[in-house]
Amino acid sequence: MPKNDQVLKTVIGFCNQHGGRLVIGVADDGMIIGLSEEVVIDILEYLENAIYIATSPPIIPHVYSQWVNDKLLLIIDVSEGMNKPYFRHAEGMDKGTYIRIGRSTVHATSDMIEELKWQSRGISFEQLPIYQATPDELENAHILKFLSSRRQNQNAVLSEEILMSYRLLVVEHTRQYPSVAGILLFGKRVQYWMQEAMIICSHFKGISGREAIAAIDCNGTLFSQLEQAFHFIISRLNHSFKIEGIKREEKLEVPEIAIREIILNAIIHRNYHIRAPIKIAIFDNRIEIFSPGNFPTPLPNLHLGLTNVRNMTISKIFREAGLVEKLGTGFPTVFNAYEEWGLPEPVINDGDGFVKCILPRPGYGADASASDQEMKILQLFTQANELSVSDVMDNLHLPRSTASRKLSELVTQGKLMMSGRGKATRYSRK
């Protein structure tokens, strides 16, 4: 059985998101160990009631046992809750709310707790009104231009009903207010109302330093920010030229479509309730994009194009404006473009309160002789000077035994150095 109330915290984390299943009796490396019948019977007698009493609102999990290859497992099934946030009663909402991030159960921040409250009410932050603003803050000419450019309707007329249907305008007690999405997409003074809703782009010297060569703050509407950030990155990367007959063909060092899609993803899916900008950093061997907020769901298989949209209004308008082809195609497009160009695969990390995307530039990564897993481990050292076994497990979703073995092999090969013992063991590049 897990220690330190880990079962209770994990159950709360599942209930606050999309449900889940906790299987007890399996080692970290995936080997089925099983539990004794006496332990299982004892747990079955008290666990459901203990979880019910310890949580608020009360959580009622489905706890049962199952035989697998002559080994007895205990399974706890938890459905997604409808009255979020769920928290540990003894700790209160502020300290006792937990969520799942990757393979870990962590405390929810105040921003995350607010988002859970909105989810239980079926709304999102982007659709909330900005009470201090008036409808005059929306640039009607830009809205009309968008409405007229839509693929399905080119003869649009601007009206209150249309603005409300897109959730750009909110009416409460007969008064009209622009929504967060309305200001972000069509506001006259976006940063006046949402100061941190911007993109900071920086080009740094080398692969790890903080000496900036060039920088720009991308302000204005989300459409303007997309254009500014895209052109800044393109202007800072290397171009090659090839003469075909009488024409000169220009080629960027990385796929332009991957840059475009990764910026679009950051703009559309970031958490605008978090008061922080999107940050883009260009290094000699990679491009890093930090987007505030985690994925709305536990890290999905991004190659398959699975998606869960946080900002429905922003996503819908970008799609109808022709900037997004289909929902969920962004990451597959990025991965496919990099594969076609023969470049190392982009790295996506769901961190603590942010999503970090790394687009490799030529020369990024490890030796060609290294295995795929070893290459991915070495790539992690572009993000940190030191790593533990747990860091490798969490970032690459590897069992502890595999992560430890690969790190030891890299030490033997002379590519890494090891320091410390036990839980304090750390690895660094030579």
C-alpha cells in the first residue's frame, strides 16, 4: 500500500479531472507483485468509507479486487466529479485540493482551483465578463471583417445576437460587458485590460546562456501577437538558398509550419487566468515555447491528435478565421514535419503550471550512435544542468529500472557524470 495518504490524494486528483483507476499491487517497473488476501479483505472493509469521510465534497470510489496471473490486485475506480473542486476535508480547499500532472499528484494552485470551480459550472475564464469595460472597447470593424471572412457566411451583419452567440459579449442584469475572449481577440486596448496576455520573444547567445541578442514584446490582439511572434522567429533563424533553373528557392533550417502550429497551440490553449506571458526563447540548437497553464487533461498522446479545448471561443474563432484547419491536428503536423525533414523529434513537457515545447534546430540532441532513449535523456540536459532518476522517469514516462539503467550506461560511456548517493544521486553532462 502507498504511504503518506497517497491513495487519498490520488483519488482526489482523479476526481478533480477526468477520473482514473489506481491499481495497487504493481511495482514501479510494471511487474505484478500482488497483495495477500488478508490485506485486501482488510482494505475493502474500510477504504471506501475512509475516502468518503476524508473528502469534501464526499467522494464515493468503486473499490474491488481482481486476480491477474494468480496475483491479487486491489483496484480503485474514480469517476470525474461534477462538483469541483474536491479536497481533503482536514486540510481545507486551499491546501487540500490535488490534481494529476503527468505521473504525479500535486497540490492545486489558487489559479487551478478557480479553474476547477468554473469547470463545475460549465464555463471557462475566457467567457467571463470584464465588468470594468464597456462594449465600446471592442473594435467592431475587426469583428465585421472576421464575420465577413468566414467560410460559411460572407454576408454577415454585426449585431448584439451574433456577439453574444460567439461569447464576445456578455449580458448580466440588462448590462452589457465584453468578455475576456472578446477583448483578447478584438479589443482596442488588450494589454490595458489584460497586462500579461502577450508574448515575449528573445534570441539568446549560445545554448544555455541568458545573453540576449534580440528581443521583442508582441502586444495587441491574439491575431497580431501570432503574426509578430512568427515573423520574429523566422527572421532569427538560418536560411539556405538553391537555384532551380532561373528561380531561387529559399529554405528555412526548420519547418515553418511547425513554428506556426506551435505558436498557434500556445495562444489558443494557454490559461489566460494565469497572469504570465507566453515566452519564446531561441538558442543556437533549439526554440523553446513556454505557455502558462497545464494541458486541460493529463498529457495525451500528442501524435494521435487527441485534444481537449480549454478556450472554446478563441478556438472557434481561430478555426472559422481559417488559421486552424481541424481541431487536434497541430501537434501531429509538428511531429510529421520534423520527421519529414529528418530532424530530432520535438519535446513536449507538461510542467508545474506551464507547458514547455522544444523545437530542435539542426545540431540539437545527442550522438547518432546513441539509442533513442539515451538520445532523449541527453536532450533533457538542454533544459537543466542536473537530473535525478525521477526527473527522467517523469519526463520520458519510463519505469525506474529502465531510467536507472540508461543513466548508468551513459555514465559508463563517459557522456554523463554521477554525484551523490541514494535519493540524492544526480547526473550531469561532462
